[in-house]
Amino acid sequence: MTLKVYNTFTRKKEDFVPLHDNRVNFYSCGPTVYDYFHIGNARPLIMFDVFRRYLEYSGYEVNYIVNITDIDDKIINRAIEEGVDFKDITCKYTDAFYEDCEKLGIRPATVHPRATEFIDDMQKLILRLLENGHAYEIDGDVYFDIKSFNGYGKLSGRDIEQMQAGARVDVNDQKKNPFDFALWKAAKPGEPSWDSPWGQGRPGWHIECSVMAMHYAGDTLDIHAGGQDLIFPHHENEIAQSEAATGKPFTKYWLHNGFLDIEGKKMSKSLGNFLIINDILKKYESAAIRVFFLLKHYRSPIDFSEERIQEAKAALDRLRNAYAKITRVIKKSEKAPSDNPANLTATEVIHLKQNKTAIIESMNDDFNTAKAMGHLFDIAKIVNSIDENAETSLVILQEAKEILDTLGSDVFGIVFESTAQTDSMVDELVQLLIELRAKARKEKNWELSDLIRNRLKEIGITFEDRQDGTTWKFG
């Protein structure tokens, strides 16, 4: 099945065909580094990380670009509030961004360009727009003339005339049109600025992304992604200025993730529900955050709540229990190899392969992680139903491990081994306690037997007594 993606520009699913054979130029709008990023920012970062991973799994060479906006009004205002240089703010929160991404399992992009590294290129693009009549300068400010660009509003579906009719225009505004946007801003006293043909100033936000994207991916990108809130005006303005300068389509496929609410309400500092990742990770495990997002289609709205995150944690535990069982059986087989290798046509193996195919088909249908995760849980269900001592168990579980490692871990970025599970001594210690408990039961020392079982349950380890012996699992 060919990968299909929903293109915001055409408002339909389309076959994904890169512009350059097997290479994909993929640009995703990154953070404005004036604060720690919040749970709403985490959604596109995690989901587009998964898309990048899946494209690579599918055999594409992905040039993944996530920018850093390190000059902006919000940054300047924060620096003024704290009485420090703007670079102190950007360095602090850029480092925090990288740290939080690592905690969330988000792989570094191919490149993370910073806006301040491309001031010269921005000025060159602005000069091109001035020369071809798409921009104009007023007292050191340079604006893009949206009426000069045929097709402004084609991404968002907005009509310029209707926009103008409903706009409130400041009588002192010298712009030709209230929706003309700044390409270059004249410097105000005390603000960071750079030399330019129009005097001291700094770039506008929109021109930053266009320049960084085209620098690393050429005039036309394969994929440009971001949150729905960026469709207008940010992405609309990127299209206008980029295509007005080059005469070429700016992006072939536009992908946008849905909005996030907090317990049914829009996230807002005024409502006291503004959740930054740095704080959330003190309460919830990063892998559970990742699963929380994967359980919903990226274009759908999503509601973050205690109940939903606990559901994600329970789902993660099911996967981890299955993976722990796989690890345990494979480790046991290495110590005592079987003389009777299992038949590869075991029914469970067939079901596992069917689920693997279904996961790939789901991802090929506009990166439907929600549906794909359902099939991942089916694999966990098969694993958890396997008799560890059966002749076919090893082959079945090895097949399951391959799927969980490649699709679950490499593509979805799920960490199946918790900190406790990664310690090779845990299994040995639990096995020792199982033996001590079995000895206590044999000696009818029920008090000690129950103590071992109950204390382990308190720390999240559950025993399962069966006819062929006792097994254990997390949860």
C-alpha cells in the first residue's frame, strides 16, 4: 500500500510522492525559545518525530529540519522583564528544549537552524521581494503586500476582501493593507538589531522560517508541518513571501496536527492550566506521554487529563508486560537451548505477521498511529497468552520481539523497558524470591509466603501461580 497523507492545502488525502526520488525534505516549525515548551508544543514534536521515523523505516532518506526561533518579540519582552541580554534567554531555553526532547525520546533533527544565523539571507530575500514589487518600505519597516500575490489565502481558505471588511484598522497605521505583514522591523531603543539597507532592525517571524527552510531544502519542500494554529497567518505568509520570491510552489504537502485542551478547556496561563513539559515529566513518565499522543490520530483534537494519561500508562504497562515476558523466555532459552526447534507455521506467528502488516497499512493511511497502536496491543495480547514452556513459545516470542523492536520502538519511539526492567539483576532477584516463596509454601510457612507475594505486589510485581510453576510480571 502506498503512503497517503492528508494535505491541508488540497484538503484531501494524496499519494505521497517525493520530489527527488528517495529523498524527503521535511520542515517542521520549531520553538520560539523564550520559555519552557508546554504539552501543546509536545504534540507536534512527538508526532512529527514519529512521521520522520516511519519515513526512514519505509526506506526514505529524510532531511528533517526543525528550526529555533531565537529572535522575536516574546524573546525581547522576556529579556526586558528579567533585565538580561536576549541571548541569555535564548541560550537558556534552547538548552532546555534539547533536554526535554531527549527525555521525550524525540530524536535530534538532521539540522536545527537558528534564525539569527541567517540574517544576511533574510535581507537578500527581502530585497528580491522589494525589487519585484511584492514588498514596500516605510520608515525602516518593510512589509509584504498581500494584494500583490495572487492566491493569498489559498492554504487557509480565507478571502482577502472578507478579511478586510471585518478588520479594525488603526488610523495611524501606514500599511497599505491591515493584513500586510512585516518582513523587517525597524529597531526600537534598547532592542537587539542588525545593520540593513533600511537601517538598524530585525527580521519578522515569517521570513525566518521561509529562509531557513529554503536554505536546507531548496525552493520547494516535500513536507512542511506544524500545528493547526500556524495555518494562518504564519504558514499562509510563508507561502506568499516564498512563492513571490521564487515563482515556485513552496511546499508539496502541508501537514497539521489538531489542537490540545486541558480537561476540556483551552490551555491558558490565566486559567492556571498551562502545563510545561518540564513539570509534567516530574509527575508522569515520558513513555506514557508518548503513548498518550500515539493513541489519537494526529489531526484530531486531543484532551489532556489525569484520566487519559492513566489510560496511556495502563496501555504502556500492557506492552511492557509482554516485552518483559519475551525477554524472560529468550534469556531462559539461551541458558537451556531446546533440542526441538519450533515449527515456524505456528498459528500465533501467522497472527503476529498479520498484525505487523496491519500496523504498516495503518501508518500508510495518513500516519494513523491510533489504529496502529490497536494492532500493537493485539500483539501484546498474543504474547501474554503464550505458555512460556510450550515448544513453540520461543519462535513466537522472537517474532513478536522483532515487531516490537522495529515498529514499536524504532518507529513509535516507545521505551518498552522501564528503568527497573533494564537492570538485568531484577529478574534474578525475583526468581530468587519465587524460589524462597516456593520453599516457604512447601514447609507450610504461609505467613512468609504471603509476605513475599504481598510486598512485591506493593512495588508493582505480580506473581501468577500456575500448574507448571510461578511466573511474574510488572503491574
